[in-house]
Amino acid sequence: MLAEALLLALRDGGHAVDWVSSGQAARSTLPHSEHEVLLLDLGLPDDDGIQLLHDLRAEGHTLPILILSARDALEERLRGLDAGADDYLIKPFSARELLARLRAVQRRQGGQAGPLLSNGVLSLDPSTREAWREGGPAQRLSAREFALLSALLQRPGRILSREELETRIYGWGEEVESNSIDFLIHSVRKKLGADSIKNLRGAGWLVEKDG
């Protein structure tokens, strides 16, 4: 029940989410995936969450890991952080706090200190899902518009293919229509200008570096 509620909250926050319900599934999935953050519940049905965390770090996995747990004792929190977790969130928690902690972890992962994503002309506030051009009004983006623009602004100057964008916008099992990326790009351009996202035919899309 918690996982299903988290899926809805995270997707509404603009995240593409993949969910596995066991430690074994995580162990078999992670070596072949390109996820940006792992949310790890310590109460796994078939594994010890701390041991899984130890093993992932020992195998060289560097993705940020945020523990979700009802184990609120200080020693448990220290144990999780010392095992390699980047953050530790105690149940029950609010979805807003989880989203804020995810933003903080992703900023650190990207070497970014400030809360905004920007290339000097386009700016995006992940906490409000508002984007704007320099000197222009803020525009509210849908969850998937936000996910698309966020993926591009995290890597200004880099071309992202259709497949890469779909991976960052849609989770496993979500239906992806053939023209969904084109529709989202058209929608963002309508709000922020036709030149806000560039297309390199046959390669993909980008936002320009340094504006």
C-alpha cells in the first residue's frame, strides 16, 4: 500500500518510477539499469535492507540511495548512513518531504548547489514545477512536461535521444505512444518559445548550453 501511494506521489512530482518488491529483484535489476536514485525500504520480505545496501556499495554502485524505514532509533539511522546511504527518512513521512529530499540528493549528484536548473536563458524550479525564460513570466508545467525539461536542463548542450527521454519520463509498464515525446516538446515550446528546445533531426533534442 505504501509503495502504491509513493508511485502516485512520485509520478505526480515528475519522476519516472520503477518498483520492485524484493531484495532479489533489486539485485537482478540494478546492474542493468540507469536509475538516478534508489529508494530503499529496510523491511524487505526476502532480504536485509542494510545488507543489500552494503552489497551494492561493495559492488561499486554509486547511485544515491535514500532509506525509507520505520526503524527510528539513532543507532539504526547511523548504521544506515554509515553503510552508504545518502539520506534516511523515517516513516511515517509526507510526500512533500520525500520529494524535497529527492531534489536535494539529485542536486548533490549533479554537483549543483542552487535549487534552480538553468542554462542562463531558461530556468526551472523543481519545487514548484514552474519554468520561465529570462525576463518572462513563470509557466506552470505538467508532471511530464517538467520531467522532459528537467532531463534536458540537467545536461545542457547534450543531445538526448527519444529513447533516453522516454526512459526519464515513463516508468516500467507505462504506455508510451509513438508521438508522446513530440507532443510534450510541442507543449513546452508553446509555453516557453519555439526555440527553447532544439532538435537535431535523427539524433534527438537539447537545450543549448549557456543559453
